[in-house]
Amino acid sequence: MAQRISIIPIYNTKGDADAFLLYPYLFNRTGDWIGFVTPQREVYSVLGEFVGTLTNDPRIVTKRAIDELKPHLAPPPTPKRIHPPANIPLAPLMPELSHSLIDVLLDIPEKLHTLDSGEFREDMD
């Protein structure tokens, strides 16, 4: 029997599912690729730039003040678009973030953009 691959909703602090994880790929609400996750739960943009960390909630957070610059990673091959699920489970109760953390999907969603958008797309060639 084939194993069913599950799409995991990634929530913001308000409880909205703003992204979906089909490991290692992250997709937005319309099913477009916006990033990827490493086995260490580090989240990178489609351009290979470090964005933050995937928590157990699950949500994507980053430090307000970044201590060290993470190296760029080569992104995996571009995946096909997905069809996000029509029914999404309610978000678990989200604990407040400490002052040192930012909710990426809520406060800086532009960090997770599609390949054909984003402020650095001209630099790709």
C-alpha cells in the first residue's frame, strides 16, 4: 500500500494557515513554492536565503537581532505547484512569542516569496 503524503499547515500567531509544508518544500496559500525546510528545521527562501526556524506549533519564527549570518543554501529542484487542502485543522493554541522573536508569516511575509517575485529576483542571473 502506498504511503499517503500529508501536507502540514504552517500557522501564524493569529492562527491562520499561511503556508503549507510538503517536506522539504514550503508553499503559500495558493500552492506556489515559497521556500524549503532543512532536517534541522531551518527555513530558507526559494533563493536559498535563511528566513527562520520552524517551531513545533508549527509556525516560522526568526530572531529580531540576527547573531550570525547563515550561509546561502542551494535550493532543491523547483517542485510542482500543489493544491492546498480545502479543510484545514484549527490552529493549536499559540503561546506568545518572546520579545526576541518575530513571526515570519505575520510580520515579514515578504521573506517567503515565489520565484517570480521578491525584491532580489533581478539578481538571480
